Amino acid sequence: MPGFFDSVVAAWGLLVQGDPMLGAIVARSLAVSGLACLLACSAGLALGAWLGVARFPGRGAVLTLVNTFLAVPSVVVGLVVYLLLSRSGPLGFLGWLFSFKAMVLAQAILVLPVAAALTRQVVEDAERAHGEQLASLGAGTWLRSLLLAWDERYALLTVLIACFGRAISEVGAVMIVGGNIDGFTRVMTTAIALETSKGDLPLALALGLVLLVVVLLLNALVSALRRWRFARGDSAPLRPAAQVAHD
């Protein structure tokens, strides 16, 4: 087994040379996590925005349930999805087990409560500040949730980053439902676990560096967008929302 510095040098060599195996694993990871976030955030942001504004009997129980799912271990989600997609499971006829689609489904289930819970908090804070004004202009629950979510779009970018980070750093669920099959379902996190256990530290370290760089670039993008927003003087986001509600 190579030492630490030998592994770092070898990992850098894999990155500089553009190792085909490393590139394929990275591309597959980004595709799985990106698609899972697209599906989960499409539903999670809408649900969270509505929960941030709506008031109904049992809302507290719903919020408790959503927040509980934030702490569900990924291996439990993987086990449930495995049972659903197994040959004897209710969704076994789809034939998705140990496939790209199964990994996307597992990650989407993990990301959905994160998107819903964080969006709900952002929109609920905005509702406390501006909800009465929008309601006085005739905006109903769905319209207020939409307008407030749009007004808080820069804050919601951090929600998207958190969701993507949750998805791309997850290992348990995708290993269970994907099987970590070389060339088909092996992603960065499962490859790191496997290569480390095999003693192939350079490849594992190279994948870990790529994973860190991806998250760093996403956070840098959000910071740049925030600076651009304040440079434009966009400090009164409610005015256009109120005008739309009034129209």
C-alpha cells in the first residue's frame, strides 16, 4: 500500500492525465446526482414553499414528519428502495434494481425532504415579514408561496447546493440499490469506499479531490451570484412581488 505522499502524487497524475476510468465515474456521479436533484427539488421546492405559507389542521404533524425524514440514514432509504424494486417487490416489474434509474430514485428520495424543509423555513420567514401585505393585495396561498419563493430565489440557491451536496456525497443507498457495478453503477462515493478497501489509494484520493472541487465550485458560484445581486442594489425584492399580486 503506497504512503500518503506517494498516493497524493499518483492521484495528481491521474487527474492531470485524464484517466478514463476516473472520468467515467465522475461523469456518472454528476449525472445521477444532478438528475436526482432536478426531480427532488422540483417537487421539494414547491412543497416547501406551500408549507411555508399554508395553515391547516395537522400542519405541525406534517412538518415534524418532513423534519424527521431529514435524519433518516441513507442505508434505510436504500433498503426500502431495494425492497420496492426487488423481483418480489411491488415495483419489481420495472426491472430497475442495480441500475442508473434505481440510484436516481434513491437519491431523489433522500434529497426531497431536505429541499422541502429548507425551502419551508426560507419562505415561512418571508411570509412573517411580508405575508400580510401580499394577502391584503388579494394574493392567495399558492400565489403568495410562489411570489415569496421568487423573492427569496437567491436564498433558495443555497438550498439547491445543500441538496446537491446531500446527493453527491451519499454512499449507502446507491451502493445498496446500484450494486457498485464497474462501468454501470459505480459512482464517486462507492468507488472511494471500494478502492480504499482494495488499497488503491491514488484512485480513491483522486475521486475525493474531484468531489471536493465540485462542491467548492458550486459554493463559489452561489457567492458570486450574491455579490452580483448586491452590486446591482437588489435589496428590495418585495416590491415586484407586491405589484404582481396587485395586478
